[in-house]
Amino acid sequence: MPDYLPMPTLRHDELAMLRRDVVAANLHVQRRPLDYEVRRVGELMRQLGRLWHQGESASVAQRERMRGLMRSVRSRVGDEPLIRLRAVQTQLFLLALNTWQTTGVESEDAIELGGDFLSKARQYGWLKGPVDCTKPSGATSSRCVLHLDQDERAALFLNRWTDLASGSGNEQLRLGSAWTLVALRARLKQPLSRLGVEDLRLVDRMALVDPSYPGALAKGLLFVRLGERQRAIEAFRAQLQAHPNGPFALRARNHLVYALEKMNGDGI
């Protein structure tokens, strides 16, 4: 029984450059604090985060308020101050997560910047440790381990932050494809048994961002887990037809044999 999904191939030099950009933006803010108007954007981000932490969702009006503020501030100060704000809040979020993992206590930054992040982490199976790590009421043990590396944590935050601002029409605020890939990698790292048919969209997004990603193989693995024998067979055959001698060919053949010999028409 397959128990994995293929992970994307990431260029370490590109990620290193993106990390340096975040660090450089933080250093710039330390030398020259952000203007009041830019800090207003950061404060509204925090208000929305606290709302999500309480289990509520942001309304269309609240999201449009954020995007309207982004448009207004950008017209006056340009792109760079907002990019620096995003970098600063990313760094604060990472520090807050490290503190939570050490102490088991969610700080104001963890609540306001993280929003429902830890709740999602439980849902996706990213938290490991004592039983209370996976309780919806909240993890209280300092022995809870978040199985996401620093790049994945940053990418998830950066993508959410940027999605909130995406209605501003500002291409400069959009992230490089590497950060998108890292965020998708984090989503694919959840236990395969937790994934369902709706997660096929994740595979489509991954293949769209990274054409080298073995999307047909990944779909076949999901179909095996879902007990859909014929669709699994078709997906593995599609992978082999497209890349008969590629790096995933042996795996695709083995999984095809599994689907043909170990699965029946009604499932596993």
C-alpha cells in the first residue's frame, strides 16, 4: 500500500536568495521603521488573524477593506514598504512558532499573525507528540513537534499574507514560484491517509507551478488510497506513457502492479 506522495524538486540557490530577501527587508526596517500608514496594514492583518484564531471567518467586506487599504497605502508609499512589512511579520510569526513549540504557550504574535495556523496543523497531521497536540481545544504541551521546516512555515505564512492582498492588483507583492512550491510541499506532507478526492486539486496546482512534477503518479497514489482501482491504473499508465524512462518509472510500474493485482473493482 503506497504511503507517500512525491515531493517537488526545489532549487536550493533560489530558496537561499528568497531567504536573503526576507532577512534584508527585516534589517532595513530595523534601520528605518515603517511609516504609520504601512503599520495600519499590519494591524488590520493582525485583527483578521485574531478573528481566525477564534474560529470565525473573514467576511467579504472585511477582505475588501484589507485590499482597499492596501491599494490606498500603495498609491502613497509604493511597493517596497509593504514588502518589508510582509517580511517583518513573517519573521515575527516564525519566532512565535518557535516559542510555542518550546513553551506550549501561544503568544500574541502566534495568535494574531498565525490565526488558525495551529488548528490547521492539527487538521493536516503536522503536529506530533502527546495526545493534547491533536486536540481541537489547543495544544498545551511543550513536547508538541511541528513537522514543517522553517521554509515551509514561512512559505505558508507568506502565501496567506499575499492572498489577502491579491485583490490589490499589485504584481510586485506576488511571491516567486519557489515559495508557492514550498507551501504546496507542506500541504503534501500530511499523512496520505488524511487526503481525499478534494486534494487532487493540490496535485493539479503543483503540476501547474512545476511542470516536472509527476502529477499522474501522485494522482494514482491518491486513487489507490481512495480505493478507485480503474482510475489508479489509468493514472499510473499515463505517468509511464509520458515518462517511460523517467526517475519515477520504476515506482509507477510497481504501483501499477499493485493496483492490478491487489485491488478489486470495488476498492481495496
